[in-house]
Amino acid sequence: QVQLVESGGGLVQPGGSLRLSCASSGIIFNFYTMGWYRQAPGKQRELVATISRRGTTNYGAFVKGRFIISRDNAKNTVSLQMNSLKPEDTAVYYCNAEHFQTRNDYWGQGTQVTVSS
């Protein structure tokens, strides 16, 4: 059974930082591109960042150097360091795992990030 379990969300003030983590099980981690997506109320889910098996990263245009995605293939985890957070970053953040060949993917349950003073 595949599980992606996010953690690290919460309430933070504008300009603050949070670190999200996603622990995976039930997949061969090295076969998957890992990613973070987010969905704000009333909006579509959007790409935040992805990292390939070999460590190639891709970020949504809105990130503008504020976030860093990383993966630990030994621990089967992917993290998202978020800095300089803005109120518009408020959303549910989802972890995603996409197989590099079949493109089959899995989603976590999401973690809420709220940026507010």
C-alpha cells in the first residue's frame, strides 16, 4: 500500500519560514519524481516544485527563489523549505510521487499552510 504522509504545515507570520516533509512508503522511491503542489480555496491545484530521481528541480513561477525542494533517497523523503512566506502562499500543500516511466502517480492527504499576522 502506497502512503505519502506530509508534515510540517501550520500557521506562520508573513516573512516567516516553514519546512514541509513527506515520508513515503510502498513505492520504490528512486523510481519516482517527487513534487509539491498546493491548492488554495476556490483555486485550482498548482505546481510548487518537483525534483527528479537525479535531483533536477523545477519550480512554479511564483516561487521566485523563496522555496527549496530536496529529497533524501536513503530515507524516502522529500522536503520543501519555504522562506519569505506571503499571505498568498496560504493553501493546502500536497506531496506527489510520479513514476518516471509509467507516469502513474500518488498523492498525500495534504497539510495546511496558513500565512497570516
